[in-house]
Amino acid sequence: MRQLMICLLVIYMVSVSSVCIASTGLHKENKGADWGGTDYMPEEKQFRMVDIIGKKRDGASLSKGEIQYFIDGCVDGSIPDYQTSALLMAIYFQGMEDRELADFTMAMAHSGEMIDLSPIKGVKVDKHSTGGVGDKTTMAVAPIVASCDVKIAKMSGRGLGHTGGTVDKLESIPGYRTVLDKDEFFNQVNEIGASVIGQSGNLAPADKKLYALRDVTGSVPSIPLIASSIMSKKLAAGADCILLDVKCGSGAFMKNVADAVTLAEKMVTIGEHNGKRTMAYVTNMNMPLGQNIGNALEVKEVVDVLNGKGPEDLTKECEELSATLLMMAGKGRHSECLAMVKEVIKNGQAMNKFKEMVQAQGGDVSVFDDLDGFTKAAVCYEVKADRDGYIASMDTEAIGIASTMLGAGRETMESVIDPTAGITICKKTGDKVHVGDVLAVFHTSREELLSPAVKRYLEALTYSQQTPGQSKLVYAVVDKNGVKKL
Ligand code: URA
């Protein structure tokens, strides 16, 4: 009897411990398989922000519960800015592992409205640039893909720091409305195939708060913070396919190719794990894209691209991105999609689509018939070379700042943009110049803004006596299968 009792006790203990082992194993397994994270968190668990900051400062990963507590407190204002900023700086230094980054991104996306694009028929695509100088590709890509029967319902941002924003550029067209109500937005995309508007007020409000603090506390150029900031908005915006243009170089947040590729990989992983077909291009921002920086000037250059007369780098990038979006939407192989893109530019459909989109949003399309009048600024000033040589490099961030100084961007939150202000670049990296050649034409409404901007521009250029090597337009393409370096 005694032996039987001992035997039953042993069986009981073994079975209890194996249940414990199995459940621990299951918990771990779930954590790996479920991208959203499954940390067990008792309802009553109380977090302290100071502990969360300390944990990240020391390099540990935050749990899903801790992340949710932080994001909720950020949005409802219960966490003070100094603690939020401290955590952001800890993340800047310690980074985030993949599960943690996915939880952080999803918590940010769900902090506001998750837009349901299902009233729009068919596959919906979206594109996003991480921010550059002279990057006007969205305005060309939207009508190009729409002319190839792929829908693009795009929410864009305003200029940030030295980088321009699509919304500011489109608003240089008199009457163009960047605020549409949801039904109007959906109807326009159903009817015309494209709409580009400003970001809805309630899209990822956590990002709005975090971005504003990062901007003034030195934590903008952090790979996990940029990845979560961009992808939270993209996931909330509801498209099926997301194409990211990760800018790399002196005019971008990512200054080197390795960091830009890592950022691209992180964003592609986040998108794919959330059921979105996601790809990323890593492109050159060591010089401005195209020849014009500034709002009306960039609209003019987009019209040139759509009329088949745009600068080579900009045209190529717009064609590449458009073809890739068509491919992602299932329109065919990349080469077939590229042929479709070139055809709609050649036969005028893409330009007509741009007009249709602008008109539908209240914009005055007659400006496209008089582009010189549309872009004419009160003051135009030629900046001339003071030496002979080849342009060896352009500090593109400084050039973006020079354009802002002319009135094309905001110096403060209250600044009013001058739509005709900006820079037309006549000589870029690799070009040979002689003393007296025009390097750039500055456009502004206020003559007194010229002198500091010219100084900034000239300091941004370096020269050499030999021709620098040809620079690449695209460094790499990233998809769920990995990185293809070009
Ligand atoms: N663009 C964003 O939306 N967020 C960043 O963090 C950087 C660029």
C-alpha cells in the first residue's frame, strides 16, 4: 500500500512537472510564432515608467505590456515628456529586437484610426519616402500607376526639417484641397484611381507625439524609431501593398548604405508580418533628386516628367517605383510593368490622369499651361561658380536648408511657405564648371533672404580637379526574400 502511494505520488509529480514544461515551451513557441507578441501580463500588473526607462537603458527588451503602457500614456498625456524623451534616447542607444519593434509599431498604429480601404475596389498600393531633397516622386507615381489601372489612395506629409513634403508641394497649385472627407477620398480613388491628401488627424497619434519630441531631443536618426514611425502610419493607412523609398546619403536621415539597408529590411519585415506585400528601394540622396527644390518648382518638374521631358535621374526613379508598384499589385513582371509605365507617359495618359486628380481636388489645372508663370518668383538670382573644377560632392542637407531659408520650407511651426521659393540646380555632382558658370538659380519673394542662403549653398559644394566616378541612383532593393544590392 505504502509503495502504491509512493508510486501514485511520483506519477502525479511527473505529470504536473511535464505540464509545466509543456506550458513553458508552448509559451515560448507562441512568442516566436506570433509576431504580435504574447507576453503574459496579469491584468492588475502596474508598470512604472522609471522602471521601463531603466530596463531599456540597460539593454533589455520591453514586453508587449510595457510598450502598450508607454504608448497609451504618451497619447493620453499621463507620461510626462521628460520620461518619454528619456525612453526615446534609451531606444536610440540600445535599439530594439524584432519582436519588440513589431509590438511597438503595432501599438503606435493602433493608437488612432486604422483606416479600412475596403470601399475602394481592387488592390490598393501605397508608397513612402523616408525624406529627401527634391523628392517629388509621389506626385508623378500616383497618376502613372492610376493610368495603369492600379489604385493609389495616398496620405502624405508636410515638409520636415530640410526635407520637403508632398502636401506642401501640391498646395502650391491654387485651389488644391489636401483635406477631403473619407467618402470623397474613397469615391475619387474609385472613379479616378488616385488621390493624394494630407494625413488624417487621427492616424497614429502616438507617432505625432513621439516624432515632435524626437525632433527636439536628437533622437530622429534611430533605425527602430524611424521604422516604427513610418510603418505605424503605413499600416494604419490600410493599403494592400507598400513600397518604401529609403533615402540614403548626405540629404537623408540614413547617411550610409548599410544603415539604410537595415532600415529597409526592418520595415519590410514589419509590413510582411502584418500581411502587407512590402518592398523597399534604397536610393541615392547624396545630391538632390531632379533639378528643382521648392514647392511650385517641383510641381513643374513633375509635369515635365509626365510629359516625357523630365531630368534623367528623376524620370528613372519615378518609372522604377511605378513599375514596382504595378508588379506588386499583380500587373505582371517588372519588365512588363516598366513598359506599361513608359507607354502611359508617352501617350499622355499619365499627364491627363494628373490633371484629373488635381481637378477633382479643386486645383486650377490652367497653371499647367503656363508653368513659367506658375513658378515665377519676385526675385530670381543666379549663383555663379568662383572656381574651375568638377563638382565632387553636394551636402544635400545644407542645400535643403538653403531652399528653406529662401522661404520654401518652415523655419518654425508658424512659418508660412512661399510657394514660388526654391532652387533650380544647374550643376550637380560630376559636372565640370568654370568660373562664372551658373551653378543654380535661387527663387524667392524676399531679396534679403538671398545672401545667407547663397552662402549656405556655396559651402555645400566641394570641388576636385578630376571627374568623380558615376554615382548610382539605386543601391539596393529589399523584399521578403532578402536584399538585392545593385
Ligand atoms: N519619416 C517619418 O515619418 N518618420 C521618421 O521617423 C522619419 C521620417
